[in-house]
Amino acid sequence: MPHSRNSDTSKEIIYKALRRAIIMGHCRPGERLSVEAIAEEYGTSVTPARDALQMLSQEGLVTIKPRSGYFVAQVTLKELRDLLELRQILEVAAVERAAQQITDEQITQLEHVHAGYTGDDDESYERYTDENRRFHCLVAEASGNQALSAALGRLHDRLARFMVMRRAGQTMEHTHARIIEALRQHDVDMARQAMLSELNESRQDVIDQVIRQEGASWSLA
């Protein structure tokens, strides 16, 4: 039976609220997410709650364990490093190709991604994270490879909560400005170095934060 409009609306509301809670660290890695409790909190049936959790599982933010339920996803340190390495492979490939063929219209899109730094509250960091994802996906789109852009978007979804740990909202726009300038000049080497500079700094910050502050919550095997 198809979902009603109210059911679909409830699913989206629950999805967005849980996603923010996971990304901001309010729901901890390994924490069990009760379908019944979520449904009660939002005044819905279990169906939209379960659908929202399924959506989050597709982003790698929730793990479904048969006969056990839904849990905030954990990763090992090896898995995190693998994800960050994959990000570098995809981002560098994207920016090198984009530098060769990006259009003026696409440059303008990149210049208008960021709404500016507004503070360190949850709402601002949710926006920064979404803007960062959009920026990098637009670079990948400018490469002309839509599959690359889609893959990078899924990877950013999985890494979103780690990106928040960096608290880099104040510097992100300036970092991206260097990438934009290299793309505007169609300078492949300059674009590669600007992207690598951001990725290397991001990777080290994330790993340091995870080990120092979050080690008890993550499965750091």
C-alpha cells in the first residue's frame, strides 16, 4: 500500500532530525535507535520511523542488525582511513578533470555555494556540512562525469559527522576559494595542489579528533 502524504512528510521530518543528531554527535556511535521510541516521540506509526532509519542506513549513518534493530554506525580507524583515502582518489580525479573543462557558469555556481560563517551552533554546522558536500559535488559535476559526482556525494554522506568534528566552518570558504581560483585559470597542477592541501589538512584533523576525543565511542581497531 502506498504511503500517505502525511506518512511521507513524517518520514522526512524524522530523517532530517535523526541525521542532524547523528552528524552533530548527539546520537553516539553504537547507540541503539528504537523504532517504537522514535515513532512515539514524533507521534507517528512505526512505518515512517523505520523508513527514515532505512534512508540513514543507505548513507552509512545507521547500521541494521538482524533481530537486534537499528544502531548508529560505528567504524574502525582502518575503515575511516580507507574512506578518507578513497575521498582523496575521487576528489583529485574530479578536480583535475574539472580544471580542463569547467565553464564560467559552473565557476559562478561554486562561488555562490557558501552563505558565510555564522557561528559554531548546530544549525550553522549542518549548513556548512551541506555546503561542503555541494561544493565538492559541483566540482565533480564540472568534470563531466555524473557517476563520479554521485559516488562522491555518497562518500560525503558517510563522512559528514567526521567533517563536523573539524569545526572548520570559519576557514572552509577561504580554502574553497583557492580551488575556485585554480579552476578559473584552468590550471590542473594548481587545482590538484589546492585540493590536496584541503584534503591533507582535513584528514589529519579528523583522525586526530577521533583518536583524542571520540576513541571511547568508535571501534578504533
